Amino acid sequence: MTRALVLLSSALLALAPITIVRAADDPPKGPTEGVLRIYVTDTKGEPVAGGKASVTAYLDYGGLKKTVTLDPVEPKKGGDVKDPGAGKHGGQVVKTDDDSVELLVVKDAASRPVAAPAFEARIPLVVYQDSMKDAPPSETPGSCPKCGMAMEAHSATFSAVVTVKSGEHTVTAKGFHYPADQGPKSIADAAKMITGNLDRIDALITSGKLAGIRKVAKKVTGASKTIVNLAAARPAGEQATVKKAAEDIADTCAALTKSAKANNADDCKKAVARLRALVASLPK
Ligand SMILES: [Zn+2]
């Protein structure tokens, strides 16, 4: 009866796909911190308020481990309603956009929609690591404790386990990966997704809304990352070319974002043209 249904949601100010930034003087755009929010209900779908449960998140940033105790907050009214769907279990990303990623975990088949998170905590969204990756990422910049190389800023990736203690019951929810793999399943799909986003960027340039480009460019960068992964399934002779094109797409997206920030529409157009040429070079 009191067995809890746990819904985990996080609204994070960085995007879904991983963006690896190459130089220490060019850190990832966006905040270094985000907010982790968690939805908790009982099996009847009634929200479990802060005084009725304690919530802990165990985050693993590829070796950097953080245990976060969430603070109870006044549930916001009128937020997005999360409907996990009946019969689902485990963690999933249900929403990704420019400044939020929402994760949902279902621990009970009798799941019901939940309207408001009652717990939250701030978590890092940027970590530091050198290219050797011989030591776990660090929350703070500086030199690698192992080899002394300068560590670079990277957009955070992590897995999470969440426990909710309510009365004598403890529920453990596993299976979260941030960012979630929501990417395209084939290079052709990725190319299509990129082209769609380039069309959106063209519209933003035309309407003078360059500030909106960054979030769309991030989606293109994410798709390029997926292409790198999908390249492994291509014929051996093709892999290096595909990988190079994908990396060039990511680099061009970074240039595009800079041009957008500088409010330089001409350079934005050039970057988009270059991106279209790179996409056209991908295998069909
Ligand atoms: Zn090192």
C-alpha cells in the first residue's frame, strides 16, 4: 500500500548530447551547475511531500562519485504532468530541450501521472579531465593529479541511482544515464535530423533570431556524436572518412555557435553551408 512509486525528473541547464570541448579556454556553453528534481508519489498517485520521505541520489560521473541529498521543496503547481505509462519500469529520458532534461523512473506497474517534483538539489553539469583520462573527472579545474596535464572542461555525463525512504519502505530506482541516448539509429537518420535542424537555423538567421541558434546547434552536435558511434558499423574503408566528417560537423557547430553569439549572420550562413556540405558527404 505504501510502496512508493518513484518518478525522477531532472531539469538541467545543458543539453542532451555530449559536447566534448577541446580546449581549456573554450569551456562548454551553459551553466556549470543544474538542478536535479525528483517526483515521488505513493501507489495511488498522491504526491509524497518533503516531510514524508527522504531522497538521495548517487551520481557517477565516470569515476567521480557524488552523493546528493535532495531538499524538500514546495511542489510547483501547473508544471508538466509526467505520465510514465502503465507497466513500465526503470529509468528513461522523457523530455530534452534547450535548457532542461527530464528523467522519469517507474518502479511500479500501477503508475500514474505526477504533476510536481517535491525534492531537488543542485548538481555539477561540467567536469574537468585531461585527454589522457588517467584519473577520474574532477569537479574543479586544475592539473591532473596523476600526470599533471591541464584538465579541460567537459559537459557532464553521469549515471544515477536514487533511493527514496518513506516510512519503513525504501525504493531504489536505477538505470539513469545523462544525457540519454535518444539519438538517431542510422547515419541516414542522423543526416536527416541535422538537415531539419539546419533548416530551423536558416529560419532563425532569416528572422534575425541568432540567439536561438545555440540550442539548435547543440542538437546537431549531438547527432554528430551519434555518427561517430555509428561509423564503427560502416565498411572498414569508410570509417575514417565518416568519423572525420562527423568531427568536422561538431567543430563547425562550435564555430556556428560562436558566430551566433557574436551576432554575425554572415558567418552563421557560411557555417550552415559548410554543415550542409558535410552532411551531403555522409554515406546514404
Ligand atoms: Zn592525467
